[in-house]
Amino acid sequence: MLPRTPKPALWRFIKGSAKTLFVLEAVCFAASYGLYYRMNTDRDFRRYINEKYPYALEYYYKIGEIVGDIKARETDAKYWRSTAEGFKNE
């Protein structure tokens, strides 16, 4: 039987780094999907994103236009204008 030799430290480092990278990538994917899902279903959250991070909402609209939802930007703007007018009238 051949004697067992320990694996080089570099190989263990690469293997551990690959596992860490895989887990980190999975967490980032889950977080980005959660953010996309919330932006896709909650108009008030999109308004919050528009106030705090307008560039992120711009990317959301661009992706939506590529995928096929062309009217999302206009629909949101129309809704936000109508709610703003409602607050002024009260």
C-alpha cells in the first residue's frame, strides 16, 4: 500500500476559497432576487427606491423594457402623480 501524503497547503486554500466564493455568490443571488421581487410587486417600495437610489430604479426599468414591460415607468409616474395630487387636495 502506498503511504498517504498530505495535500499541499495551496490546494486546501484554493478548495476553501472556492467553497466560500460559491456560498457568497448564492447569498448575493438570493438577495438580488429578493430585491427584484419586492420591486416588481410593491409600487410603494419602488417609490422609496426612486427617492433614495434613483439609479437603481432606472436599471430596473431598463431591464423591464428589455424583457417586455414597457409601460411600467409611465404607470408608476402616473400613479405617483395622482397620489401626490390627492395629498394636496386633502
